Amino acid sequence: MAHRHPSKLTAEHVVHPGARRLLKAELANCAECRAQGDADALGDTAVLESLLHGFVLKRAEQWRNRHSRYPVTLYDLAPPDELRFLDIATREVVRLCVVEGRAGDRVETAGALAELANLTDEERARVLGDLVDGILEDEG
Ligand SMILES: [Zn+2]
């Protein structure tokens, strides 16, 4: 049966309820809800898009500096040392995530979502893991 995990999840850039459920399950270390959340994320583009959006905005805030100009891909914004921590498939995806707007506060993920659709299930699962880890890095 479905149950709830009380949590202090912030992840202010992630709005989709399914995406937030997955993050809360991860914080609670609940295998049952994580499995369900992973399945939701991998089966529903809206959930994956919401996680990607939250990941890109969070990392963009961390990685930008006063010289950053938009539009720029998240890949180009990333310090090279940080890219090493990402799976190869995730690196390909963040090459296609564009941070835009005068303040760099909007993201364009259409190309990245198309790339995600081309990946194998295994690759997509590894990307999902990177997104969740990044979003939750300083939470919980
Ligand atoms: Zn649970």
C-alpha cells in the first residue's frame, strides 16, 4: 500500500509531485517507494523532465560565476572536475541542457529529453541516479 514519508525535502526547483515523491523516498531510504519512484520517473517524461529541470537549475546556481553569460549549456558551465563525477550518459545529456534567460534562471531541456529517449534503459537509470544524487546532495 502507498504510504507517505514525512520529510524536510527542499529541492525548490522540482515541482512535479511524482518527482518529489521519488526524492522523498530516496531521503527516507525506502526501497519500496524508491522502486516505484524510479519506475514513475523512467515511465513518465513529465517526472523525468521535472528532475532534469531541478538538477540543471541547482547546478547552474552552484557553477555559475559573475562572468557567466547565457545561453550556455550546463556542460560548458560545469567545472571540468565536476563533470568527472557524472556518468558518461549524463555528460551527454547535460551537453543538451541549456541555461538561458538574462539571469540564467530558465532551462531548455527539450534536446536533453530527446537524447534521454534514445538511451538504453540502463543508461537512463544511471542518468536518473546522477540527477537524484545531485538534487539531494546537501539534503537529508
Ligand atoms: Zn516508502
